[in-house]
Amino acid sequence: MVLNTGGLIVDHGWLRLHAGGGHDLADVLTASEQGGSRADRLVVGHDVMGGLFAIDGGGLGAARGEVCYWGPDTLEWLPLGLGHADLVTWALSGDAEQFFADMRWPGWRSEVEHLALDHGISCYPFPCTVEGQDIARTRRTAVPLAELWYVYGELARQLGPSDPRRPERHGRGGGDVE
């Protein structure tokens, strides 16, 4: 895929899978650098809300080679029980609707489908807060993905996994992508 495509734009632009890059879609190495990646993971995709899909290279808590998802609603890496080829198949099968249901709002398609590929949607209040759980009630703004990833990275660092202000999310647990 990396050799023969720039990437895949799926579900009206909601999901972007990285490959060789082009037309404002970063290649996998650049996406990994922008997504705060280290040598222990390779970012292979992202969603318009700033969520990241990465192959675990030993630092995400899953098996090496397993794809994990980091969401702006959980601020945590969740193992998906998939390899990269399975992720691509899942993305193209139309199953993203259920996976992202908690992060969508009425009219999301019109906000997303014309968004530049190097931009995402920033929400305030943040999706990782109780107040930000209902995305339809948040203030949404298009911002560069690098900015979005920086802000969420700082939130994750400051809040930590046991902060009581973070809501329990039930829509996406490990293995929910099949």
C-alpha cells in the first residue's frame, strides 16, 4: 500500500489511512512524527477528530504488530486485535460507522467531507471530559492536525489515566473492531 498509493480516504473523509502520502495526506513516517510517535509504534491512520491508529512496536501494551487506536475521548491506546491488512479491510468494509458512533453528530458529513486532509475537528469542551461527551453540543472548529495532536497529547499527559474528570467510555474497547 505504501509503495502504490498516497493513502486511503474513507467514510466521507472521516478516516484517513496513511501510505506514500500526497495531496495534504502525510506519508506514514511523517504521520508518525506528527502524531508524537516514537520507535515503539508506527502511525498508519487517523480520524478527523484526532484519533490515531498505530502498529504496536512494543510500547502500546498490545502484541507487536497489532494495531491500536488512541482516541480523543479516552486519551488511551486500545488494542484492536487487528493487523494492518485487517485494519484496511475493516476500514473499507463500512464498519467505521459503529466504531465512531459516539464521536459523531448530526450533520458531521457536511463538516468533514470538505476538510483539508491535514486538518481535523477540534471540540470544546474536549471529548475526554464529561461536558464534551455529546459532540453535537460542543463548539467544533477545523484546525491543523499537528495542533490537535499537540493539545490532546498535553491533555493526556496532564490528566493521566486515573483522573476522575475523564468519563468512562463504553463504545470502543479492545477488540471492538471486527
